[in-house]
Amino acid sequence: MSQREIRTIGIVAKPHKAEAREVLRQLIPWLKARDRTILLDQDTAALAGMPEAGVAKADLPARADFLIVLGGDGTLLSVARLVGGRDVPILGVNLGGLGFLTEITLEELFPLLGDILGGELRLSRRMMLQVYVHRQGERVAEYTVLNDAVINKGAMSRIVELETYLDGEYVTTYRADGLILSTPTGSTAYCLSAGGPIVHPTLEALVLIPICPHTLTNRPAVLPGGAKVEVVQGSEGEDVFLTLDGQVGFPLRYRDVVEVRRAEQRIALVASPKKSYYQVLRTKLKWGER
Amino acid sequence: MSQREIRTIGIVAKPHKAEAREVLRQLIPWLKARDRTILLDQDTAALAGMPEAGVAKADLPARADFLIVLGGDGTLLSVARLVGGRDVPILGVNLGGLGFLTEITLEELFPLLGDILGGELRLSRRMMLQVYVHRQGERVAEYTVLNDAVINKGAMSRIVELETYLDGEYVTTYRADGLILSTPTGSTAYCLSAGGPIVHPTLEALVLIPICPHTLTNRPAVLPGGAKVEVVQGSEGEDVFLTLDGQVGFPLRYRDVVEVRRAEQRIALVASPKKSYYQVLRTKLKWGER
Amino acid sequence: MSQREIRTIGIVAKPHKAEAREVLRQLIPWLKARDRTILLDQDTAALAGMPEAGVAKADLPARADFLIVLGGDGTLLSVARLVGGRDVPILGVNLGGLGFLTEITLEELFPLLGDILGGELRLSRRMMLQVYVHRQGERVAEYTVLNDAVINKGAMSRIVELETYLDGEYVTTYRADGLILSTPTGSTAYCLSAGGPIVHPTLEALVLIPICPHTLTNRPAVLPGGAKVEVVQGSEGEDVFLTLDGQVGFPLRYRDVVEVRRAEQRIALVASPKKSYYQVLRTKLKWGER
Amino acid sequence: MSQREIRTIGIVAKPHKAEAREVLRQLIPWLKARDRTILLDQDTAALAGMPEAGVAKADLPARADFLIVLGGDGTLLSVARLVGGRDVPILGVNLGGLGFLTEITLEELFPLLGDILGGELRLSRRMMLQVYVHRQGERVAEYTVLNDAVINKGAMSRIVELETYLDGEYVTTYRADGLILSTPTGSTAYCLSAGGPIVHPTLEALVLIPICPHTLTNRPAVLPGGAKVEVVQGSEGEDVFLTLDGQVGFPLRYRDVVEVRRAEQRIALVASPKKSYYQVLRTKLKWGER
């Protein structure tokens, strides 16, 4: 895969993260010494003590050739949603741990950046989901997510009924606390807490997991990546919400339809040259070694 | 156990339930013919077409020797909370199915009532939970529940941290969607959806079930009935709620403490002479027969 | 897809199944009246009262253009293993119920056969797994399975250690009762009992499910269909077995390697024109209807 | 509780365990210097280089006032079965880790022994199970277990049918890989792998857990401690075994009945003065701290 030359680098740090300030202090001069143009979103610019250098976060993907995220999986998810269909690789650095998405550690950062600017770049292209909300025949909302779209009941509601269709065919009506519609990438996030399987990120699949289903035989399902899933909010008078990547929320009304399908674009994450997917799993899930 | 004579019978029907109206039309004359005084709560009186005969629902337990609930488990739970410490047996009739708590069917109702008025009464005495909310050292709420007290996050919150103590000793901090504190009776209700075990209703135990825990090794726990559990809401800035028997809600603030322990009183449910606990389980959970 | 003309039809019935005898009594004349040649395996010929007409079961796939299985999923699995790479469709009739693989009922059989002989044939092509056992560098056994290959410990062994590799890369060492390696088709068989997800039969995937793992965070995994999985039996002195489709067994020695990958051939199952995959799921798993 | 004076101390080490030899080298002179009589079972005597000092392992409980186990939970379980009804406390030292039963570490051993010989002894009395096998009306085997009795199928069998009764009343027929009948103490052993809850060791309860049940709604059950459970092996022609504490095996025939009830005797384990039950859970299950 041909990669455009990396001249302009955007940096997004987790807001108010002290460790990020320290990394910025090293990273900015290091990149400048290598003659790269640097763009910071406004919060990151403030953190770096260069408030005048900040640009709108939403503008970064269009203006940068490459993005560096300093934070955790949450920060990376928020950036991934902005990147949309653009082919801008994202390098996720985890400050203080190891993330499923931000798998580069601080120790790896500078040697890896050296390799990348020298032209060596290993990318993991991940499937994303396109999410639409239809209300009375109108499309009222649209999102792209890297991890998951979650439909769930409000805390005071008892149950939600979710009528579910696969490629137009009726599947079942989940009576549950909610339903997760996830990518393989999202299978190691919220899905795991709800009893889902680990789905390899290179698989083309759509994962459907009922949350606390009342019908005990309703189990997680793994569907073909090309599937279209439609879910009808079937509980009148209950509070039901759609949450995107655990960050953005949208209240669903009775008979609203949530449609989920594979997004046309993919996100390109910089992969660690040192750690495999299973090393990350072994560490994060404490599977132990041989 | 000696039972006081049954002279006054209170009846509570599920509001607006058409099947209940039909039962009332038969039940009221049947009881009058046997010289019993009948009390109806206001909604039930309206349903029976005798609005002038209604008394406040909350007054029924003090004024009746015996209560009949026409509806489902939800209606019975709402009556159980009113009964509190009074030794008034409850007969639960399920209209249109079989409940875990309302295990008497319409066909069984009149023969069973005949036996009961004749002095034959088989009761199942169930443990209840006393639930307190403490805020900055003050007790701000108090409830008695037959099934469960559930602490859970609002739909837009990502996680709640619940610091948990058993008899004053630190157990763990659950990072989860929520936590269920249940009686054995409640183990076949919401608990089952959250992956809990079936706990026999005669066991003296307190059941603790994390909902979608992030730590995958956090499992349901069954504690001694005499245990005192305290849970500290440890997530600042998140919406967290306490729900009682799935019916009453109370918003929890940061550092509020939910204390749960066995209630002194028990509820006395009329048991079916024909169906055992395991027959109900087999039917409700579709376990099949030999 | 072009289908060769159906002239010779092989029939395999579940041995000693009384219902099968009745079906054969109708089916054989029906097919003869339509000028088809009929082949029966020896057990089925005996059941039909035509012992002289039987051929070896293993020869059926080479000699027939089409196979009819009367029985249940077990009978169909045993036929599928014989078919191997040949493009002979299998029509599975379930006697006395509904199977995941034998989804045609007796009522549907004759109308469906009429359509099929008339040229209308809807097939569901299913992925199978090739399973090899390597011992000290030699290939000592080889199987093709439609559902699953299961490695499990003997009843008196305490645990088995299974060192697992994906495409040559170390994944983890499962310490468990065993490990299931399954196709999507097998996901609704033994996998479900072991806590696995439902994987849509058209997905190209390999499912890996530890049975009663000691490491509680070891979860079911869904891998790309093109993956090669190798499992090393790492427990010296323990009884460990490999079972193929729940029917054929092979004892594994210490350091034996079980290699599993997608088979080149696929099996072609006749799909019901009336029932979808989800209707079968709803019925078999008692998911209920709208 | 009054405790008899500790004059004679029995020691059982895990066979061939090198770390145990080192502990024995310190422990034996330490106890002799405090004027205690020491008894070693034959394997331990060999390990200590004093083969002439060994007595039969089975005789230790009758001849000692106190037992020290050096090894892991497995070694302690084997000793517990020998102790039977005798009131001889057991101190379990875990060599190289932390056990649920052997919760004393090497660092704690000598200070704790000093306290114990000085009269300070904190015991945790644990419920055990009495297990009988009945065959055609005869009792053919009898065991006492501290953790669990497991009925399971041989590796080549497909399923076992287990007809189950509670206090003489039919519960259900499990169609599964097997069934675990466990004490609360055993709930943190094999039970956890099979999806069971954590049951507090002071609860009087009997835990019943189907292993990979075919009926997905068959869930773990927690029964009153006084319950009698009877399980009929209902699979003709299948290999089925009973395993006691994962150590002793007994082949079950078709229609054999396994009866399980609380044993009259209890085992007295020396509790760590420093670690609570929940600290052990947090460490073993990696629950993390505050």
C-alpha cells in the first residue's frame, strides 16, 4: 500500500493529562528537528503552553498527513470518529498502561516515529460501523464508530424490547437491558463485560450482544461483515438511548429504527512492530504466559 | 404456626387489567357468600365498578387479615413492600401465565380459597432485605424489598465504581454497569439475566451480582443471610440510581452509601398445594420434564 | 451454480429408527415412480426390508448424485464426513423434531423433492474443517469435520494444558477441561453448551472455545476462516482425547499437535424453502416470536 | 471453643517437592526445640532424610493433636479426607504461591506457630459433604469431601443424563457433560471454571453446577446446607465417573445413585491472622485493590 509522505503531523492529547504535557515537551522539538509541521488541537495546544498554535480538533484530519494520539483508548476513539473516510494513519500512545487501541508505549514512541518518518510503517486497517437512526421514515442521525453502538435502557426503566432484523429478515425481539452492535475491534471493549467472544480484528464481522437478556437462551451472535442490522425500539414510554463508542449519546423514541452496517471507510492504526494482538490480549486479560 | 382467623380480606388487582375485572366479578360474591368482609384499594374498586368501596392501598395491610393479589409478580412486589412487618399472608394469582411469586392459577383459586377459609394454609415465609441510603452520615432513605435492590449507572454514563464492604471489611471495588443485591427470592428475577445462580428460597443468604463487570473475574457471590453489605457510590459526576424491586427509584450522589441487610420481618406467601418450587422453575425456565 | 442432473439417489436412515422405516415405505416407490435409481446403505436396506439392495455406506457419495438422510443431526454428520470433496448435495430430514442440520420436516419432504427433481434446488454451502494430528513430526491422523474437533481430558484427569498457536504465533496455553475448534455450523451444537456465541453459517470463521477454563478471562474466540490453529497437548501422564463431530475418537499423546484449518471442500446442504436460519434458531433455542 | 493441648504434631509434605525439604529442615528442629513430638508420613519422612521416622499417612489424624500440610490445596484435600470426624486442626502452608485452602505463606509460618503453641488459635470450621453411591439398593461406596464430588462423562461419551432429586422431590434431568456437587469451600475451585458463583465459606449450603448443560437455561443452584441431593446416572452404555475432590475416582454404572448431603463432621483449618477471605479472593482472582 502506498502511503503519502508525512509532512504535517497532528497531535491530540487527552485533556488535562499531566503525563501528556511531559511527552509534548519532548515530542514537539523532536518533530521540529526533523522538519515536520506540527498541528495541535486547541486543548492540546493549551496543555503544551502554546495556545496560539491550536486549530480546531475537527480540522486536524483534513490538514494532517498523520495523527498522534496521546492518551488512552477513549481519546483515540474520539479522534477516529473525526477521521472518517480520510486515509490518515493514527498512532496511539498509551500514557500509563496499555490499551487495545493505543498499544504503543512511551518507550517505543521515538524509535517507532524514527522508523515511520524513514518510511517504515505497519498499519492495521480496521473495519468501522456506519450507524443511522430513522424516525418515521426520516434519517435523523448518522455516526461512524470504531468500537460499538449500544442501545440501552435508562436506569429507571425495567426492560427494553428491541425488534431485530438481519438483511430485512426478522431475527428476534430482544427483551433486555440493551443491545451492543460492535465491530471486531470493539469485541475487546464493552462487549467482553456483556459476555461476548473475542473476535479477531481482521475478521469481517458484525457482533450483536444482548445485555442482560430476559430470555436466557439469547446469546451473542457473530454475523457476516456485509450484514445490515436494523433494530426497532419497541418499548413505549421507556427511556432508551443510543451511545456511540461510549462517548456520544442520542435519545431514541418509540419505533425509532437504528440501522447498522459496515462503513465504507476503514481506520488505519499504526501497529506496534514489537507486540502482536495476542501479546496485548495476554497482558490486558492476564492470560499468563507459557 | 398459629394463624389468626381470616375475617377481612383485602384485594389488589393489577391496574387496568381486563382479566382482573372478570375475576373480581366472581370472587367478590363468592367471598361475601362466605360472610367475609372485603376491602379493595381504590384502583381495584374502580375496576370492580364499586368506586365507593375503595380504601387507600397503603391502609390495606393494617385493616385486612389476608390479601389477594390479582396480577403478576410486579403487582405482588408492590403489595409486599406495603405489608412490611405485619403478619398478613398474601395469595398471588397470576392472570395469564405463571409467576415465580404469583404461582396460583385461576383454576386453583376457588378450591384453594375454600381450603384456606377452612383453616388449611400452607405458607412460604420469605426473607426480605432492609435497604438504607446514607449521605454524609445521615440516613436519607429506607426501603424494604422482597426481590432486589439494584444500583446502576444511567444510560449515558460509561461505568460506575462501587466500593463494597462485607460486615465492615473491604471486599472489592466493582467497576461495572451496576450491582444487584438480592434475596434468594429475587435470584430468579433480574439476577438470572445478569448471570446469577438460582438460590433456593429457604436459604438464608444475600446475593451480590455485578452487572457487566469490567474485571472479568468478578463473579456473583452468595453471602450469609446475616451479612451486612455496604456499597459506596464512588464515581464522581456520573448518574447513578438505586432501584427497589424494579419499581421505585432513588438517585445516588457521589459517596452515598447503600447499606443492605436482612429485614427483621418476613413476608408470608400462600404456597400452591399442587406445585413445588421446582415445578415452577421447570415451567418458567423451560427445563423440560423427565 | 450449475447442478448435475439427479438420476441416482442415495438414502441413509438412522439405524433401527422405526419412523425411518415408514418414510422409506413411501419414499422408495415415490422415487421409483419418477424413474430414479435408488441406492441404500446396508443398514437402511435392512430397515427397508430389501437387504439385497444395500451397498457400502462409504460408496454412496461416489455413486449417487444426491443424498437423502433420514434421522437427525448425528446421522447427517456421519454422512457429511463420507462425502468429503464430492459435490453431492445432502437433504436432511429430521424424524421427530427439528435439527440445525436436518431442517426439513416430513411434511415438507415430498413437495420439496418434487421441486428439486424439477430443477429447483436451494443449497447452503457450509465450510468444513480439515483436522490433522502430528506426532513427532509424522502425520498420524486426518479428518474432515462439519461441526467441530474437540480436545478433552479423560474423566479421571484433572486438567489439560493446551499450548495454542494461530498462524504460527503463540496465543496462550489453555488450562482447561478441553478446547473446541468449530466451524460456524458447529457453533449451534456443542459450542453453545460451552458458552460460545452463535456464528452465522455463511461467515468464514474458525471458532475456538475453551471448556471450563481455569483462567476465568479465557474467552471464546472467533478467528478468520483462513487461520491455521495448532494445539499442542502439553499434559504428560494425562488421558486426553480428540473427538470429531462427537462421533469419532482419537487418543492424543503428550506433545501431539492437532492442526486445524478450513477444508478445501464444502458440503452442500439442501435448505428449506420455508424456514430461515433464524426461524430454526427461534424454534430450537425457544427465543419466542414477536 | 476449647482446644486440646498440642503435644504431637503430624506433618505431611507434597511428595517430591524440593521446597518442602527445605522447610522440613527448619521446621523439625524448631518444633523439637519446643519439646513437641513430631510424626511424619512415610513420603515426608523420606523427603526429610529420616525414613525410619515415618508412620502410615492414614494413622496421622488419630495420633496427632495438630497437622501441618506443606504443599498446595491438593495435598491439603488429601489430608482432609483422612481426618474425617476427628477434631484435629490443619495448618496449610502454600509453597510457592497462595492457595484457597493453604493460605499460610512461609513468612507467616513460624510466627504463627509460635502463637498457636502459645494457645492462640483462630480456626475456620468448614462444612464437608458425605457422598454415597447406591447400586441396586446396596451402598457400594462412601466418601467425605471438602471441596466437591463431580459426576462426569468419559472423553468419548457425548452426553450424560442425570436425573436429580432434592429431598426426594424431582428437580430436573440434566443433559450435560457432568454435574458438580460442591461445598461453599469448593465454590472457588473447579466450580468457578464451570461458571459457578462464589459462595462464602461460612454459609451452610450445597452447590449444584451442571457442566456444559445442553439446556441453556440450566443454571448453577445454591441449596440449603441441610438438603439431600440424589442423582441417578441415566445414560445406558456411556462411561460415567464420580470424582472426589479431583483426586479419587469411581466408575458409575447405569442407574447408580449418587447421594450427597452435609457431613456430620467439619474440618478445622487454621486461618491466617493477617489475611481475610476477601484478600485471598482479591489476590487469587486478580480483582485488584482500591
